[in-house]
Amino acid sequence: MKVDLSGQVVVVTGAGRGIGKEIASVAAGAGATSVLVARTAAQLDAAVAQIEQEGGKAWALPADLAEPEAAARVVAAVIERHGQIDVLVNNAATNYVANLVMAKDEGWRRLYELNVFAVMRLTQAAIKPMIRRKRGRIVNIGSVSGELGAAYNSAYASSKAAIDGFTRSVAKEVAKLGITVNSIRPWHVDTELVHEAMAARAKLFGKTAEDYIAMIIAESPQQRLITAREIAALAVFLMSEDARGITGQALNVCGGYAM
Ligand SMILES: NC(=O)c1ccc[n+]([C@@H]2O[C@H](COP(=O)([O-])OP(=O)(O)OC[C@H]3O[C@@H](n4cnc5c(N)ncnc54)[C@H](OP(=O)(O)O)[C@@H]3O)[C@@H](O)[C@H]2O)c1
């Protein structure tokens, strides 16, 4: 089976690297025009160039989604250029590794601004044109930590639990309108974010990032990290017409870590 997204416009946040870049690339490979959003224009341009080299269509739209006005600006720019938004992938997120005793309000606020408020604002802005067209797909990238918790990462894990609750709530609101809303919950994926988080955690305990990566691989039933490609493949299936019966779900891609 091949997913066909020809003529569709897919907006992916945090698409300059890692999982977001891979989702944008796989969606473009399925025929969509991918709109890549993140702060670092140079990374976006490189990702767009790679997609175009592979024969896909893509557009770089730099924005800092932690700024409250960014969501409306991003959606207006996409509508002006492409006339529609078929899919929104809320993927951009950040980490705040700290034990609870030392955690600061400011760290939590900075994380929640991107991981939760930006997701709410962008979904709110993008869902309006979807409601008018009575079609749309929203894919939120959560984390198994939202379900299982994560020591020294309570801001992050709780923000991802919020994403699951938000996903189910919005899914119920728009279920009759041809719009599906789901979240994907990865376990550790081999990206910069996981290496940065492990380095921060290692610093708390006088270990190295490599020690931590080895430890998490040892904890995995499949004895490996997940790949960005595996997350992208599920995201693109959720965008498809065949996935219209799947909504309000949180789908783990965790190599059996949570079962
Ligand atoms: N990697 C994992 O092990 C793992 C596991 C579970 C869940 N996840 C989730 O998967 C998603 C992607 O993770 P990843 O590992 O691919 O992350 P990553 O490599 O750190 O990439 C994050 C992306 O988000 C962008 N971004 C960060 N702050 C932003 C802001 N304020 N406004 C706009 N864009 C911003 C970054 O670009 P700029 O810095 O240029 O803005 C980058 O393109 C996240 O939701 C993460 O929580 C990851």
C-alpha cells in the first residue's frame, strides 16, 4: 500500500532536523507539499534543498513558535501561499532536565510555552480552515514519557501527558467534521534531542552521554533506539484517507518499552 498525499499541504513544526525533518521528507515523498517550520533558517533551507533534490515539494517558513503571535502568522503565511492546510504536525518541542528539588519556574514556563501553548495556538489557528473545508489531519508528537513518567524530566513528561489529553479533547470536538487528531508517542529516537537530554542527565550524575545512551539501549526490549523514519512512516499513514477511522488515539512507537 502506498500513501498518496498529492495536492495536500502538510505543515510540520520543528522540521529543521530530527523527527520533524524526516516527517516532512516522507510526506513530500508521498506527494505532499511540506511546509517546514523552525527557528534556524539555515537548517530549514538545507532540509528543503534535500527534499527538492529527491523530487519533492517543500517550503521553509522560519518562526519561533514560543512567541504567542507566531502561530497565527505561520497559518496566514501558509494559506496565502498555498490556499489550504491539509495536515498539521505539531512536532517542535524542547527539554528541561532537572531534578524536582532544583527545578525553576522559568525552566517549566519556557518548556510549556513551546511544548503545550504553541501546540494549542497552532492547532487553533490551523483547524479553522480545516473546519471550513470539513477535512484535515492533526498529528501531535507526544512521548511515552507522557504515559510512563520520566525521572529528572517532569516538566517534559507532564507536557507530553498534556498533549495526549489535548489530542483526545480536540479529536472529540471535531470528529464529525472530517478531521482526525492523534498523537504519536515515541520512546528514545536517535536525534539531537535525545543526545542533548542524555548529556544533561549525565552531568547530574557524573556520567557521560554515551553511558546513558548505552543504558537506555540496554533497557529496551529491542535493544536499540527508535529511528526517525519509523515515526515518520506512522505520521504519514495517519495523514492518509485510509486512516480516517483512527482519531483521539495515542500510538506508542517504543520497541515494546511500554506494553
Ligand atoms: N528524540 C527522542 O528520543 C524523542 C522521544 C520521544 C518524543 N520525542 C518528541 O519528538 C519531537 C521531535 O524531537 P527531535 O528529537 O526530533 O527534536 P530535535 O532534534 O531537538 O528537533 C527539534 C526541532 O524543533 C525546533 N524547535 C525548537 N524550538 C523551537 C521553537 N521555539 N520554535 C520553532 N521550532 C523550534 C528545532 O529547530 P530550531 O532549534 O532551529 O528552532 C528542531 O527543528 C519532539 O516533540 C519530542 O518531544 C522525541
